[in-house]
Amino acid sequence: MTVTGHHYTSTRVRGMAEWNPNAKTEAVLAAVANILDQYREHLPLTARQIFYRLVATVGYDKTEKAYKRLLEYLNRARRANMIPFWMIRDDGFSTREAGGYDSPEQWIEATVADAAAYRRDRQDGQEVEFEVWVEAAGMVPQVARYVQDFGISVSSSGGFNSTTSKHTAASRIADRDRQTVVFHIGDYDPSGVAIIDSLADDIGEFVVDLGGDYDPVFERVAITPEQQRRFGLPGAPRKRTDNRAGFEDETVQAEALTPDQLRDELLAALAVWWDEEAYRELLAVEAMERTRLVEGIERIRDDL
């Protein structure tokens, strides 16, 4: 009996399940394993990133049909324990933990651990405030790792579709006492280009209306036509029905960049603005404060 009471004549495989792929599929899975190993420091990868690495390295078909076939391969391989689940990122399910402690002692130990991980706002002392917006939500955790040492937040720009979300972003920017620089990562296609242009225009107007003293700067980090030429990124014709902003070029998805190429492009864009001397001074202050906090919390723990 199902939850809803409906009955189905057939369903897809459920739970963990053995799988015996044919030789052709095994070759694709072997190539996937090589990709996951090569980019281990960037894991988890999205399925789209794996797809583009297969296209570039083993000549995998660059079609939506082939991509959907790859999704099924990855689904079955993980269910068969051929690929660890954590290596591939899926989106669509979110959880908000209720939290709580088992005992006061557990809270004390957690507080000691928090003190040991203490860090300042790493953007203190910078002349501008930085944010990174990524069109594909599945890439956010990966990109966040690239800039976490600099204290830069990363958001999915696909999540700014509503008026409320754009007004919220503008309010955050308008409240700052310095200029905001937004680095954007998205597909090079009519939609990807229109997204950042629309966001910059609408949010910029909101910032003015909210009394912000500094107009935000929006900088396209990826994908650009120059990057397509420099890296030889695989492209595809645009849809004939979509020529917004007179877009006539080949389209390129952000996942076509390898994870290390994307990291290097983002950090290179940041380096143009980043004050390294101010950053080093802040790290020195942070280290001293961390030591004092850990020692103080440990004394409280010992007293208790």
C-alpha cells in the first residue's frame, strides 16, 4: 500500500540496488571515476560539471539526451555503491535543524570548539565589500570554498527572481558604509546574460531609492566570450526563439569551466580589488583574539 493509496504498474529502482552495467557504460563510469579523483579537492561536483568533463576528455556526446543518460548512470552507480553519494551534489531538499544540547557539558565543549574556530570578519579593513553570486545553485558550495578564507558570502543569483529577494539584497547593500562589488558566475546564453543585467539594473535602482551612498559594482567573472576562446570551451547554438539583447553567439554553460579554472578566474578577479596588507594585519589580530578566547573559555570549563 502506498502513502496515497495509488498503485503503480512499474517504478524505478528504490534504495540501494546491485547493478551490472554493460561494457560501454562501464567505460563511462571509469571516466567519471577519473574525473572525481582528478578534482577531489573540489568535491562534490555537480552532474553538469561531470558531463562537461566527459565531453572534453573522452568525447562524450554533448546532447541533452546524453546528459539525461549520464544522470541515470550516476543514479544507479551510487545506489550500487560504485560512487560515494557525497561526491556528487544534488539540490532540491533542504533541512533546518532544530538544534539543542544533550547536557551543559556538551554546551561547554561546543563553546570551547567555537572559540578555537574564532575568526574575524575577514573583509574588515577592505575598501569595498565583496559578494559572489552564482546562477546555478548546485555550484554555490563549491564556489564558497574558494572564497571562504576571505569571508565572502556566496549566493545563488537564480534565487533573486522575486521582487522581495532583490529588495532584500539592495537593502543589505544600501546599509553598508562602503561600496559593494558583486562577482557573478553564470551561463553565457541569452538567459544568463539577461539575469545579471536585470539584477544589476533593478537592484541598483533599489539601492538609490533606499538612500544608499554607493552604487554597487557588478562584475562578470564567468562565462565570457574571451574565456570560451582562451579555454576552448564547448559551445552550442542558441535557441532560435531566444535572442534577447541581440544575443547571436554560441552558448556556453558555466560548468564547462573546470573547477580549478573557475577558482583561478574568480580569485584573479578578486585580486584586482583585494587589499592584501590589510588582510594580513587582520589575521594577526584574529590569532591573538582567538588565543585569549580559548584560554578564557577553558578556565570557565575547568571552574565548572
